[in-house]
Amino acid sequence: MPLSTDVNLPRNHDAVFPDRCVRCDRITHGNKMRLRTHSITWLTSLLMVFGKPFTVHIPVCQTCASAIRNRELFSFLSCITVAGLTMFFVWPRVAHFVPEAISQWVAVGLILFTLLPFFLFSIFKPPAFDITAYPDSVDYEFRCADYAKSFAELNEDAEWVKTE
Ligand SMILES: [Zn+2]
């Protein structure tokens, strides 16, 4: 069970945020940062192909903007490093036992397996804010349940607001 509070809104809804930092809850005085992701579709789980990009501007103070960017950069570099080390050190020992026809799939599975600790870390120690975009909706994921509640109330005029 994820430890963030997720608010699902229609993708075409222009989400309204409280005028407070998503990370530290201080007043932001209009300061925002842009977050961008790609949609997850049924092709993503099969072929690692992502859909249309989705961008949102979130209220954040300058201190937290740096922290959020650093966490994103650290996560990205960590994943690249682990994937690279896996392919360099582990894959050569495994490749002899894998039939040629499925070797790419096994390699992808091996990388995903070695990244499992990162996925678990992001579930049990979620970032202050994250987004997951789907073709028709977006999950706005908040570590702070009170902030998520305020966000959901501000967007009550959306076609739907699902909180979990
Ligand atoms: Zn802040």
C-alpha cells in the first residue's frame, strides 16, 4: 500500500493547488516549478514505451525546489548507474544460460529486478509530490494527507475527484 495520498483528476482539468509549498507547506508567494512526466499506457508495461508528455506547475518555495530537483536527479542517476552496473557485471554471467530469442526480455527483467529497492523506497518513503499520468487522468500524489485534502477541495469542480 503506497504511503502517499493520491488525488485522481481528469487529465484535461486545469488543477488548482493551494498557495503553499507542496514539500514544506510554507506560503510560496506565487513561486512555482514545472514538473513533467510521460503517460503510462498498456504499452508501457509491455514494451517500456511511454505516451504523451504531461506538464504541471506546482507551488514550491525556492529551498524545496532545489531539494525536489536534487531528489529527481539522484533517482535518475542512481537508476542509470544500477542498470549500467547490472549490464556490465551481472549480465555477462547470466547471458550464457539465456536463449537468444528472449535475451532482451531477460535483460530488461534483470534490470527491473535490481531496481526493485528503488521502487520500494519510493513507495515507503514517497517524495513530497509526484504525478503519474494516464491517457485520460492524472494521479497527483502527496506525502502530506492534509495538503492532498486541500488540493482535492480546490478541484471539486472537476468532472471527478477520486482520493485514495
Ligand atoms: Zn518549501
